[in-house]
Amino acid sequence: MFSISTFTDGFGPLLWAARYTLLVSGLGIALGLVLGAVICIMGMSKSRPARVFAALWVSYLRGVPMLVQLLVVFFLLPVIGIDVPAIVAAVGTTAVVASAYISEIWRGAINALPKGQAEAAVAIGMAPGDVWRRVILPQAVALSLPALINELILLVKASSLVSVVGIMEITRASQAQAGTTFRPLEAYLAAACIYLAINLCLAAIGRYLEHRMAI
């Protein structure tokens, strides 16, 4: 029979563990935005080697499950003499994986803009840097915002995978709670509620930002 007390008592430890879920997801998306922008620029470059590298980067990261990539990074780094905490490997893997998807989001948003806008900006004497900073990027960010929020929500859910390397985030905490209370349904249902609450908040923030940045 479902135990209400076990269900409600589990929220305290799970909410405490949620800080690692938010840390991995937040840093992953932040670093992924920067790295994704670099990959996007390389993918749209006139240099063939840069375009080939970007294409291979995106193809590999989108073609291999994140769990496999996390395990490869976690076990590969010590082999080559780099000893890092599990949280660093988790954040790094999350950021690298996110960069592949974000680079495609950026590229799609930029390609969706009318080319005449950039041409008109150049025609009135704007420098190339100003064209990007004042014309292209503000509109590209606004266009890509829904997809970026969706990617962040996906990363929050995918962060459950880092439990395999020993990080006590929501999923691993719920597993520990299920093991100690022998009430797995209550533990996992509480974890589901926390994930849902986090993602509903992110979706609400996304809608607010979309409204503010509407073009």
C-alpha cells in the first residue's frame, strides 16, 4: 500500500540532492552555449577543415548516447594521467554533448534571418563586427530561445545519467532512499515530482523570456 509519510519524508533529501542536478545542468548549458557558438562559427566558416571538424563533432556527439560518452570520459581521463573529480567529468561531458545540439540551434537561427538585413547594415556603413553584434545576434538569440530552453530541460532530465559515476543527484538519491526504506514507488515518485517542478519552472522562465525578447 502506498505510504504518504514515506513519500513526503523523501522530499527533504531529494531536494538537497537537486543542487547537483541543477549544477550539472546549469554549468553544462552555460559552457555548452560558448562551445556551441564556436562550433557554429566553424561550421559556417569558409574554411573546409573547420567545416569538416564541426560536422564530425556534431555527428559523433549526436550519434553516441550521452551515457556512453560519460563513461568513456570518466574512465579515459585517469588512463591518460588526468585525475579529475566525478562532478568535473559530468559537467564537461554534459557541456560537450550540449554544444553539438546548441551549435545546430544557433546555425538554424542565423540561417533563418533574411540575408538582406546584413546586406543593408553593410550598405549603410556598419562594420562586420557591429553587424553581428547589433543586427544578427540579437535576432538569432530571440529566434533560438525556445529551442535553447527545450535543450536545458532535456539536460535536466539527462543529468540523471551522472548517477552512474557516483554523483548524488536526484536519481541516485532516490535510489538510495528506495534501498533504505524498501519503498521504491514512493522514492521514485517523489523524484519525478521534483524533476517536474524544476522543468515547469524552466518552461515558465522560457515563456517569459520569449515574451520579453519577441521580435
